[in-house]
Amino acid sequence: MRVPGHIADEIVAHSRHEAPNECCGMIGARDGAATTLYRARNAEASPLRYTVHPTDQLRIMDEIEDRGEELAAIYHSHTGSPAYPSQTDINLAENWPDPLYLICSIADPERPDLRAFAIRDGDVEEVAVAIE
């Protein structure tokens, strides 16, 4: 997945802003390139899990459609663990198998780690992220 530097920077900024809780949001794309970051509220308000707030989810999906984008990714942060899907993340992905999952770990605040994964049928496969 191609991610412009300003979108990667915004994910890191959102992650830091919401800490100690996990942040979350969605990424719209065209032609395989991320075009728009949509921040969402974490309905769980938790440092251990996230759920995109239902009101935000509806608003974002409408905006993505209105802009002629596709839902390319769902992102969230890990505040105290590596950027790798937890079992909770894998279970959540069951309802959304098509988008990629971007995870930003800020366990080391000076060295944020942004990684992408395809999560389908309980299987996790890392996907290369090209930050441009």
C-alpha cells in the first residue's frame, strides 16, 4: 500500500494524542494509494482495544463514497505493544475482511512503528507499506 508521508505522520500524531488509549480511524484510497485519513473516536476509550464509533463509521463511509474513494484501510494504535494484530484485532477483522489494517505502535514514543496487515479468515499476512 502506498501511503503519503503526511498521512503516516497524521496516524502517528493521532496515536500520540489519544494515548494512553488506542486511537482509530479509516483511510480512503484511489488506485491503491491512500488519499484521505478519517479520524474516528474509539468507542471503547481503552488502552487495550478499539471499536470505531458507529456514528463516525457511518459518517466516514458516506464521505468515502461521496469522494469516489474506496475504504482501503482501518488504522489503530498500540500504545504498549508491538505493531502486530492482537487476537482481539483478528476477531474484529472478521466483519471487515477487505480493508488492510494499519497498526501504529507507540510503545517506544520516540520510534513509532507503522505496519500493515491483511487479516482474512483469522489469517494474518503483513503487507508492505511504501511511505512516499
